[in-house]
Amino acid sequence: MSAPRVISLGCRLNLAEGEAIRRLAGGAGLSNTVVINSCAVTNEAVRQTRQQIRRARKANPTARLIVTGCAAQIDPAAFAAMPEVDAVIGNAEKLDAGEWDAQAGGGERLRVNDIMSVRENAAHLIDGYGDRARAFVQVQNGCDHRCTFCIIPFGRGPSRSVSIDDAIASVRRLVDHGHPEIVLTGVDMTSWGQDLDGAPRLGRLVAAILDAVPDLFRLRLSSVDCAEIDDELFERLTGDARLAPYLHLSLQAGSNMILKRMKRRHSREDAIDLSRRLRARRPEIALGADLIAGFPTEDEEMFLDSVRLIDEAGINYAHVFPFSARSETPAARMPQLSGDIVADRARRLRTAGSEATSRFLDSLIGTTGEAVIESGGRGRFGNFAPARFSEAGLRPGDVARLRVVGREGDTLIAESAGA
């Protein structure tokens, strides 16, 4: 192995940062190096990080192994104590070119500073993501909210935003290098702008990007909070064809009591109302959602509120997490449910979500749409539905008009619909 290898776990933001790390480490001259960009969203994510470290060491016995990311930021000593690990650096340090220069010279074994002191979020001018059709642009980092189940603010620090000009420059650079679809990412993306002069809202940023980069085929948003969708963002979501007809909502639960105990800022009625307003203006829009099963104190009726929310809010893709207590969070001090109950509810919630996805994909059979072509004979429509096709001559990054002719599992079967 020569060029540094980066293994990013977890969210889309980590994927975007992983590409920046690869370029910074490579620019510093690091070779024969593996960087594990860790995730800490659940206990399972931390376990997988440790597992990935051991696998990376076994596969690369002579490489320098560096761990960074949220899990490393929150518990650096635990990772520094692993015999497989050569160095641990924090979430702020991992995007600092000077830190990678230092690591190329040997560097300190433990370089993790106070993430709560970070106040800036620099843009990362990345040229491309290899043969990925979709590229990620980080426009926000950190979170000022304190949901009772979440440890991520302590891994990411306070909310901070990339300027409009820097975001536009990043998008334009990626489009110029052949990426037809850009995904805006952040930890709490709908808080974008609150730390900038005039406190602009996310809709301002989205509008500015779409207007300033006319060659961009499609702009997509990562997870957003339904309590913070401003009027300008709503107008673009429902009226601009270049903004993907898909929204992934951070809902977490369908019970108002559980939402209150989570310290979320929306109600189940807010989620249902947003869904209805979006589809009244843009019927083809699809919705995804994060949902937690088995939160402390959740009874059967509260759980069923989450199951019913999938249909009532028209959720097409449900990303279900079984509750996993993090010892540093308030939710860990609440009365816990048994592991069997949590596992059973996660299974039932996933089943409801899977059924909703199947109904949605079946409704697309016979329709046509423009898909961004990915590798391996696959593409993805604006509504996030994946498709497989057999047409030759289509390369990653192409945009093709496809007709949906069937479904296999969670993948649509499509064929060329011509120009």
C-alpha cells in the first residue's frame, strides 16, 4: 500500500470529510497509512469502529494506523490504548493540513483538543470522488441542541457554517469535474447560517447554489429537521426541479410524549403536516426518516404511534435504530426497556418501513424519470429510488432517462426510455 487509505464509517458527513482527509494526508506525503474515520452515533457504531481497526491492522501489518472521527473525539484514550493504533487525532485536527504534515513526520500519538472551542468551519475544496456520480459538500458542522439520546454534539462541537461563497465554490468545482449530483451535508444542516452575519437560513444557501451553478443537474439535501424548514427552502423544494424530490427527516419517534422526553423540537403533527404540504405542491416527493425503537419509558401504544407515523406521514424509507444507551447521555439515566423488547420493536418497525418502501417502489412501475448513473449498471432517481439496468454505454456520472419495468427487492428494474 502506498497512498493513504481512508475508511469512513457512519454518516454522509464522514464520507465528505473522508475524502478531504485522503487528500490532506496524501498532500502531506503520508504513505502506507490507514485512517479510520470513526462513528459514535450508537454503541454498535463504536463496536464496529473497533472491529474495523482490528481488521485494518490485520490486513496492513506494516502500515501506520491513525484513528479519528467522533468516536475518537469522545473517547480518545480508549482508542489510543488499542495496540493496533499508532495515533489518535480529533475531529478538528483531522481537517487541519498542518496536523497531517506533523503525522508525516511521526507526530504525537494523541492529538485531540476541546471540540467545544471550535468556532469556524472551513470549506474543503475537493475536486472529485473518483468514479462516484454523487459528490458531497459539507456546509455545516456541529450541533447546539441537546437531544437526550445523542452524544454527537460532544464529538462535533458547536454549530458552525460554511459561507455561501465557499459553498458555491465547492459545488462549482465538483460539477466542473464531472459530478452531476451534489449532496449538501451537515450534522444539523437546517441550523446552517445561524452563526453567520444576518443569520441566513438554509433556503438562502440552496437558492444561491442553484442560481449560481446552472450546470448542476441535481442538488440533494442530507438529513434535515422538520422543525426548521424555512419558507425559502420550502419554495425551492416544491418548485425547483433541480432540487431532488426527496427529503430525509430526522423524526426519531411518532409519540409526542417520547419526542418530549427526547427533547426534540417537533411533534408528530408537525411531521404529518409537513408531509401533506410538501406533497400538495410536489406530489412526486419521497420522504425518508430516522426512527428509534425502544426509547426508555416507551410503552406499546407509544411505539405504535411510531409505526402509524410511517403511513400517516407518508414515509417511503424508514431508517430504524434500536435504542442504544450512551452512558454520557440523559436517556441512559431513564428507565430502560429490556433488550428483547427493544429488538422486537425494532424488527416490527423495520417491517412496517419495508412494507412502505415496497408499496412506494411498486407505484413507480411504468413511470419514467431521469437517473444519475452509478457504477455496476445501477442508477438512482431523484426520489432516491435505486434502479438496475442492462443498457451498455452508460458510465458513472451520466444522466439517463429510464423507464421502470419491474422491481426486485428494494431495487427497481429499468430500461432506457430514450431522449
